[in-house]
Amino acid sequence: MDIIEIDGLRLRCEIGFSAHEIGVKQDVVLTLRIGTDIRRAAQSDDPADAFNYRTVTKALIAHVEASGYKLVESLAESVAQLVIQHGAPWVQVRVHKPGALRFADSVGLLIERTAKDYEG
């Protein structure tokens, strides 16, 4: 499997459940590893044969910036599901919330999902 990397996608959304976070957009940083097979695109040099990460990224931006979640876990899961829905067989999603903890640059988590995780 080949992996497309998208690093440091900085977006804003409503995230959190503390009184001072409700209704307030905050920064989140996404890092994605999208599993795919690039051999056909590499051979043909035709964009139509490639996984369209630009389309996925635009969908992610629209989704995240319009969303509101209490938990980073829920945001990460929704991002993974959206990438899989765009045809990726595997995705690794890292979501970080800068400034979430005093004395830490950010807090985040890393999840991996496959298409099988969303069957049925």
C-alpha cells in the first residue's frame, strides 16, 4: 500500500465541552496518512488515475469548519469516515488541539481505520 501524506491542515471548529469552549471556534490541526495504490497513476501519469486528495481535503475543510464536537475523538472518527467514503481503503488521522492543556503545545490523538470499519 502506498501512502499519501497531508501534514498540518489547520482548521477551526467548535470543539470542547467546557463552558468557555461552547459556541467558540478553536484551532485544530489534522495530519492524515491515506492508504491507496498509486501504481496505475504513476504508470499512466494521468490525474484521472490518481486518488484525488484535493477533493478529499476540500470536503474535510468544509466538514470540519461547519462542525461542532465535544470530543477530539468524535472529530477524528468523522474525519476518518469521510476519507474512507472518498474511496481510500485505509486512513490514519491525527487530530491535535493546540493550547488544550496548560504547559503543553497541544493535545491530540491518532486513529487508524479501514473500509471494513464502516461496513454494514
